Amino acid sequence: MLVIRRRPGESFLIGDDVEIEILEITASQVKVGIRAPKAVTVLRSEVQRTQEANLAASRPISAESLANMLERLRQ
């Protein structure tokens, strides 16, 4: 992991076309601006985890998995 220090108004680049700018710093938050091409998806990590959980929940359950869950509930 690269760790750098930036002040408000300063930025850094990721690759040739993604720029991260520090907009504001308070005691408990950092406001970050991201300039990236529209083709680049930018998600907060908690949003990505929610999407992954939703996708996993929408998959069908195998008969064996269902039988195992029922057995555990009976115990």
C-alpha cells in the first residue's frame, strides 16, 4: 500500500487518467474529489460489498445446501 500525505487542494494521479484531489479535511472526515473517465467505475467499498452480497443472495441454493441448512436448524 502506498501512503502519501496531501493537503486540501493537492492531488495525485492513478495511471494516466484518474486524478484524486483532497477537497477538505475536518477532524473526522476527508472530502475527496475523483476525476476519471466515464468508463471507469468508482464505488465506495461498502456499496461494492452490498452489491456482491445481493448477487450472492440471488443465486439459487442447491438441494444439498438446503438440506444442510435444515439439518442445522433442527439441531
